[in-house]
Amino acid sequence: MKNKQRKNNKLVGLAMAFIAALSLAACGNAAGSQKDEVVHVGILQFMEHGPLSSAREGFLDELAKAGYVEGENLIVDYQNAQGDQANLQSMSERLAGENDVILAIATPAAQTLANLTSQDPILFTAITDPVDAGLVESNEIPGMNLTGTSDMVPIEDQVSLLLSLTPDAQTIGIIYNSSEPNSKVQADLAQKALESAGVKVKIATVTTTNDVQQVMTSLAQEVDGVYIPTDNTLTSTMPTVSEIAKEHSLPVVPGSAGMVESGGLATYGITYEDLGRQTARMALEIIKQGKKPAEMPVETSDHLELFINEETAESLGIDPASIVMPEKAD
């Protein structure tokens, strides 16, 4: 009888040990699955040029710093529409419903995605006025499935910088693509600031990259300096704009640091890499904390600085060291 009881106790003990082992294995698998959880990120970029690509690179690098590494626990579906609206539509259809979060780089990309899906969490960047673009109800409370970062720059400061570089200027030119709403918003603000400073303004617009050389050449003959918004068309043709400006000894202050790198003289503003990183930090709040874009305020850049193209300055006979931000009036 005692032997039978011992045998039963042994069987019970083995069964309990087996159950405990299964429980530990299940916990281990759960922990492992959490650790190895793969995040899917879709990226839709409107076109290929330096600032937009820098935003994408900054976004991915910031995710990697947070532990989300492409090829390990991060799958990225990157689509570049190369400025073609038809491509935007088909690429948006590909990305919708397949990702934990989608990054839209530039206004046309965000608008196309917004028209296609109201469910996917969408973050945008390189957009000047998301309210005017119909992407959010307000910057404070977006209210829909989109939020992100605005590339609105301190236009009054940039205009002050340009006027400090052209102290005797009577007329300043502004050139932008008239079909880009963000560019018009910035151009209007720049025009207002210039006219408030007592300077005449000459507006020149283009519709494609093919127009830039002719329009800029004509504008250069009528002005003493040029302001350019963060315009996709002008950004992609900045080397051409810069060469024409140098031929006419014209200082050009563009909207972004990337445009300065491509030949502009100087600006006070943002880098799109930093803006991409800032957007990635918002993505992490969605991925890790389950936050909803509708409740996440649109952010503007938290980092501004003065950027100078020394080679361009020297070609215009300007000492790069002499370029400083004017002091603001009280």
C-alpha cells in the first residue's frame, strides 16, 4: 500500500513539474515574442531631393536608436512617387492597411494617403500648413488619423537675414511653384515682411522644373536679392538657381538648410534630418504607447540655427564670418 502511495505521489510530482515547465516555456515564448515583435512601417515620399530624403533618413535613424532596426525587428516598405500623382495613388493603396504606422513625406503624399484611409495611423513631415492642406482639424487637436511635424520656418527672421545681406536693396524677388500651396503660404508671409520693411517685391512663379532656368534668369535682372520658400520644385533645382544668382551677384536666402547646401547663400532655420528624428519620436509614442494621432498635437521644429554656404559667400565677395543673424527689435 505504501509503495502504491509513493508511486502515486511520484506521478503527481512529475505531472506538476511538467505543468510548471510548460508554464515557464509559455512565459518565455511570450517574452521572446514581445522582444522579437516586428514593427511594420510604410514610407511614402513625394519626390527625390535632399531635404525630403534627409527627413526619411533621420526618421529611420531615430527608430534604430530606439531599438527598431531594419532587417531585425523593423520592416520598412519605402515608396518614392518621384513627383508623379499616379504613383502616389498606387503606392498609397499598397501601404494602406499593411503597416503599424505610415510616414508621409511632403503634402501631396499625406493628402493622397488621407483620402485613401481613415484608419491607419499616419505621420507626416515636410509640410508647412497641415490645417490649410486639410490634413488636421487643428494643430493642437488634429482630430483624425494624421499628425506629424510642420516645416514652417521663421520667415520674418529669414527676411531680416536677407535684408542684412542686401542693405541697399530696393526690390527683392520671390520665386516659387504656384501649384504648391505650402510655398504660397510662405511666399505671402515673406512678401508681407518685405513690404513692411519698405522694400518692393517682385513675384515670379514656376509650374515645373523646366520653367526654373528661364524664370530665374528673368527675375535676376530685376531684383537685388532673392527669397525662396521650402518649395519642392525650387529645392530640386537649387544648383541652377545658385549659378544664375552668382552670375548676377545676387544673395539668395532659401527656406531650408538643404537648399543652402545646394548653393543658397544662407538661412536661419531647420534641418530636415532633425525634423525626421522629431517625427520618429512621435512614431515611437504610437508604437510603444498606443497613442492616437487624433490626440497628438502637430509639432514644429525644436531646433533652429544659422546655416551659411561659405563657397557661395566667397563667390559673391562676402566674408562668411560677416554673416550673422540681425538682432530682433524690441
